[in-house]
Amino acid sequence: MHISVTDIKKRYGKKEVLKNISFSASGGECIGIIGKNGSGKSTLISILAGIIRADAGSFFVEDRDALKEDTVRHDLVAYVPQGTPIIEELSARDNLRMWYRPEDLKKQLESGFLKVLGIDEFLDVTAGKMSLGMKKRLSIGCAINNNPKVLLLDEPTAALDLVCKEAVYAYLRAFMESGGVLILATHDIYEISMCSGCYLLKEGILEPYSYNNDMTDLLNRI
Amino acid sequence: MSTGTYFYGQIKRIVKLFPGIFTLSLVFALVIGVAGVLNARHTDYNKVTSKYNVGFLCGTDDALLSMGLQFIGSIDDTQLIVNTFQYDTEEAGFDALHNNEIKVLVVVPDGFMDALMYSDDSPVIKLYAASQKGITTVIMEEVVNIFSDDMIYTEAGLYSLQEDLDYTSLSQEEKTKLNDKLFITYMNALLSRGLLTEIEHIGLGDGMSFMAFFFCGIVLFYTVMLSFCSISFFLDSHTEFFMIARSKGVKPSSQILTEYASFFISNLICSLFTLFCVYVLFAAKMVGIEEFSKDLFPRYIRFSGYFILVLIELTSFTFLLFEVMRGIINKFLLPFLVLIGFSFLSGYFYPRSFLPDAACTIGEYLPTGVAYDVISSGVTGVFNAKSMLMLAAYTAVFLILVTYARRIRIERGID
């Protein structure tokens, strides 16, 4: 399993948000994208998820360009946005039913990633009555319905308490162990330390960054 | 995720929200229905009692002028719309105007009758209106027409004939006899015309009976406002849900179509239930309109068919408004103001033809105005191809615009 992102460009009007963004990763790796608010992290993740069109560039998963072939993206890539993309009026079960085939849902809840995320514990709770951590876990659960090989997460544990964070991290570790590629846009130090490779996004340019537990250095460079 | 499962989710949502939506729509239908029926039954226009009070400031010592004013308030063209009052003094006339006893004061200057006789146009009649826009303007025009067509020309003709008599070689006694005969003939002609004309008050609005006009207005206003009963469908921010659905292959167009379908089905169920209740009232003859007095069932079915077409268009319009507005207050307030304004211009509360020309034209081409024309076709049974085409075009345009708005919303992550 290998992915490569090559020369992604994006411009909003006169502002060039992303300039020739390139990186690559193999199965089991976690790539962290670091940068201050407004630096373009979410834009990059959204492009890779197929929500925004890039002006140029490619995103190869194995040997197929996911930016050009929708089916590749639908089959192999999953995206979890910053918030909680679930329907508040529906229960966890009904939310999941929108994304999973019944037999897959049953299987995932019994022994799959949905079990790892602990969603089986609050299946019949209406989303509007869930805690933020439950919503986040449910969001991830909905996003990974296609058993993805590449998981794109935009600040996955922002505003979660420690217990919820740990549930999410448990899943992310399991995902990487299964050979998946994780791409994280994050501000979280623990998540940065989880990454096998980090990149700093500043003024539209992505540069490799090696985090060595030096917060001052990170703050100076960001 | 497929478009089908996305649709399933939206239907589930609307089902969860439906008890509230349905209850609200019933309460709303009841309130607007009762208010509308009471208004239609007791309105002054229906009783033909709401006349425009017109005051005339002129000398009461001129018998011919007084007679002319009396005729203004009694002949066929005017008896339904004006009451006349005559004032001797300027103070009395303007007091009446300021006290809202009259809407217009017509000042007939001294020497006006002599000017008619000698074809001198220097003394000009002046009209003072209590207000200047809207219905007052329309009635003012009517009053001017009455004055110019019925009073001035007729009496100018009478004076000319009197003047012609002076040039004959007849004696004064014979002239007086002929003069009286001429005057009596004139009066008889006016009275005969008034008596021979039977006026049937068929209504106010666009070829429909009075009650049918009100029925259409009430139904359309209900339809426009019905969407507010479902506003909970639009209140939570679902941008990230739309984003993730987009990344899973559910395109904005598919999202919009499935959401619109769910929204429409909810509105359809609520409105069909309300229409059924109205049908029961019609069948029980508790309320009624002239157009449905015969063959109620087939005509009501025809009307319901047209209504569904209108519902398709108005639902797409409100869907667009709710989609583009951000924030709970804006989402409610701005569409409400837009829809109230559009409803007024489109003649939901008052016949469109009573509005000034420009407003009338604008109202006709607004989406709400097109809906009015289509639904009135449903009442009268007269097919209006132009309105149907415009209705379809508006629906298509709204759905395209809302799809575009959704695409922008997803791409920019607008909450």
C-alpha cells in the first residue's frame, strides 16, 4: 500500500493557498500536517477527500489517481472533518444505516472497527443527546464505512476529553496496524508524536518537519 | 453511501420531525383559514358597503351643480364605489378630510359653471387626497373619470343646448318650457340608465368570484408559510455532513434532490390533509365558492392538481431561501419578509390589478405571482400555458441555484 501526493496547487482568487504540495507514505504510516489556523491544512485534506477541486496535482493511491477517479476515492479513502458530520435527529444506529449495508454494519458492530470505537454502547441514543466524544466516535464510524486504506482526519480529537481521545487513538493505532495510511491535520502534540512523518504547512508551502519534543522550536517555525 | 441511502436518511429525519411539522401546519391552517373566512364573509367589499367617501367643496346655491353631484353618487358606474358629500365652506371640507370622514376633497372653484358655458378652462378643479399611494390613487383616477365623463361633459352639453336656445327667435316663455323639457329629458335619461342597469358584483380579483379570490389568496399564503412549519429541517448546520457525503460520492445535486423530495413530501402530506378538510367543509356547504358550486368533486380534484404544481414551485423557492440564509434569525426572518412582500405584490391579500401598474407587472412575474396565476387556473378551469411554463422554469432555476449554493457551501465549509 502506497500513496503519493504530487504538486497539488490551489488558489482562492489572488491568494495561492497551496503551492506544489507533495509527499508520500506507505501502509502503516501516519502523516501529520501541522500549521497555524488558516494555513491551508483543511483545504489540503478537503482536496484529498474530493470535496474541493485542486487547480493542479495528483493523489495516487497505489497506481490510480484518486483526484481523477471518483471510484478510487470512494473505495479506498475516508474523510473525517473537524466537526461531527452526523444527523442530530437520528440515533447512532440510524446514522450508521445511512453509510453501511445491514450485513456490514452487524459485522462491524460485533467485531470490527465500530466495536473498537465503542459505538455499540450507544447505538440507540439520539445524536442530539450524545456527548461530543460519542459524536466524534460516531463520525469516524460513519466515515470508515468503506473499510478505507487511507484515512484523512482534520483535527480528530479537538475538544475531546482524555477518555474519548484514548478511544479515538485506540482506533487509529488499530487502523495503522491493519496497514492503512493515516493523514492528520492537527495541532495536538500527542497526535504529532504519533506520526511517522510530519510536515509543516506555511504560506502554502509544505516542508518536512521533525518534532523533537521542543515546543519552542515548533512555535518559532509555525 | 449512495443517493438512495442518503435519501433514506433524509426521509428518516423528516419522519422524526414530522409530528411537530404536522401539528404546526394544522394550527397554522386553522388560524389562517378562520381568519380568512371571517374576513371574506364580513369584509365590507363583499357587502358592497365600503364606498369611497368623496367630498365636494362648491356652492350649494347652484341647483344644476348640486344635481350633478347627487347623480355622481347614484348612477350605475359610481353607486358601488362612492358616497358624495357637499360642503359650503373650505373649513368644513378640509375638516372632514382631516377627520377621515372623506378620503378625497374635490374643490370646484367659483365660476366653474360659467367656464363650462363659455368653454373657458381657467378655473381648474382641484382634488385633495387623504393619502397618495396605492388604492387611493386608483380611486382618485376613478373620481377624475367620473367627473370628466359623467358630470362635466353631460352638463357642458346641457349648457350648450341652453345657449343655443338663446339664439333662436322663440319667446322667453317658450325658451323656459324647452329648457325645462331638456332638463327633465336629461334627468330621465340618467335615471333610466341607472334603473335599467342591473349590477351583479362578481368579484374583485382577476376573473374570479369574490370568495374564489379569497380562497386562492388564503391557500397560497398558507402554502408559502407552510415551509416555516418545517424550518427545523434546516436549522442545524449540516455542512460537514454534506462534505462527508460529497467525499463519499453523493454529489450536491443528489443531496439537494433528495432533501428537496423529503421536504416536499412533508409539505405535501400536511397540505393535502388541509385541502381534504377544506373539501369536507365545501361538501358540507359550510363554506363555498361560486366556481365549485357545481361538480364539486371533479373541480376540486382539478384544483388540487394545480395546487400540487404550485407546491412544487413554492417549496423549491423556500428551500432556496432557507439554504442560502445563515443563522437561525436570518433563516427565519429574511425569508419571512421576502415571502410577505412577494405575497403582497402577487395579489394574495388584495387583487393585483388594484396595485399601481409597475407593482402589478412585477407581481405578475414573481414566482409567487406565477403561482397565483396557476392556482387561479385551477379554480376557473382556464388553462394558462404561459404561467405553467414559468412555473416549471422557476422550479428548475431554484433547484439549480440551490445546488450551486450547496456546492459553494461544501467547498468553502460555510456553516
